[in-house]
Amino acid sequence: MKTAVKLSSIVCTIFLIISCGNNKDGFDATGTFEATEITVSSEASGRILSFDITEGQEVIAGQKLGAIDSMQLYLTKLQLLKNASSVASNRPNIEVQIAALKEQIIKQKNEQKRFENLFNAKVATQKQLDDVNSAVAVLERQLAALQSSLQNNISSLNAQSSAIEIQIAQIEDKLSKCIIQSPVSGTILNKYTEAGELAVTGKALFKVADTRNFFLRAYMTLEQLKDVKIGQKVKVYADFGRDNRREYEGAITWISEKSEFTPKNIQTKDERANLVYAVKIAIENDGYVKIGMYGEIIL
């Protein structure tokens, strides 16, 4: 067993030396391109009515790819809209309902003024004036009570209306989740279900890769890292074989906190190092770079 482990270590070391020794183009490190892969799951339960996508298909963010049965949600929304209409129709018109009482108060105040003049002319008695004053006060208290009652009724109806509006918004949110969409622009990698099958919340529907924003995963030695920091701009080259390359502007977005022993795809400038660190360099893809392609960087 020890002999096998030792032999394996020797083979890896030889591979590292050969890989680094073949680096004649002045590149500081090489690696492979990766994309952010997103597994899109169902946010609703129901039968899938349509889901017409194919693996390898290019999609854009927000594009409708399919639909899940939402009839029951739609009917619930119609019912809530009817309830909202009913509540609105029951909302009282305060000005209309207090108009008659206001008119009575105006007439009674005119009568009050007339009796004040009569009293001052010593034609009317104090009791007659007091009766008129009392009648005005009663009517004003009735008006205040009616206004308060109507306002409380409106407040209650407004609360009911707000509750219904929230329920409608919840239904609309659930309805929107019945539409199967791609969260990013990219390529469909895998399709996990078909139209006619039953979707449940959390069930994986498809996997999409963000092909606009790519990352080159490369490996660097500890000596190289002294000149590298997050956000640093570097030159990235996509390798298309036979010395065919495309240049991209890249930025280092991640540096591993842990070292690795001669990883599978390691090709570094320093052939003496056994420990390397993985780094990620972000580029904006123009459509030519594909997942798994080889790339190189120059610091």
C-alpha cells in the first residue's frame, strides 16, 4: 500500500513538472472555464401545462419557459375581487347621510337667532329661548354622534378592504410563481421534468448556466500569490486549440484560503512548487467561451 501511494505521488509530481515545463507562451497560470449553474425548482404545486425547452437551448432572464395549472388560484382571485367590490359598495357617503341633519341644525339656529331677538325685545320668555338653545345643542350632539358612527364604519370597511387587497396580492404572487421562468440569461444544461407531470413546491425543473458571466478557475503558487489580490485586473485568454486564442479583460474575484496538492488541472509557472492555490477570474463572455474550455492568464 505504501509503495502504491509513493508511486502515485511520483506520477503526480512528474505530471506537474511536465505541465509547467510545457508553458512556453509566458502565461502565469492556466485552468478551465466555469459558469454559475442554477437549479430552478418549482415554486407552485400543480400539473405542468406546458414546458417546451430542450437541453442546450439559449434563454434570456425572465423568459417564460412553461406554466403550471393555476385555475384554482385564479378562481380564488375572482372571489376576492367580488368581496372587494361588495365592501366598496357598502362604504357610506358621510356628506349625504348627514345632510338632512345639518339642514335641521341650520333651521334651528335661525329659529334660535329669532328668539334671541324676541327675547331682547322682551317679547319671548327665557324658557322659550332656553328650549330653542337646547334643541340646537341636541341636534349638534346627534350630528357629532352620527359622524363618529359613520367614520367608525368607514374605518372598519377600510380595514376589510386592506385585508382583501393583501389576500389578492398574495394570490397574484402565487399566480406569478405558476409561470416557469429562467432567472438568468444562459444555456439550459438539464431538463428534469415534462409537460403533464405533477409539479410540487421544491421539485427541480431544470438547470441553467449563466453563460454571460464566466469564471476561469486556475491555480497559482504561493510565490505568485504575493502579487495577486482580489479585484486585480488580469489578461485572460480562451484557448481554442492550434494557437487560436481570444483575449478578455478579467478580474480576480476569489482566492482559496487553503492550498492543494497538485490538483488535476494544475499548470503553473513555478514547476518547483507542490502546493498551489485555486483562484477565480471573472470575465464577461461574448458567446465564444464554453464551459470546460481551457484558458490562460497573464498577471
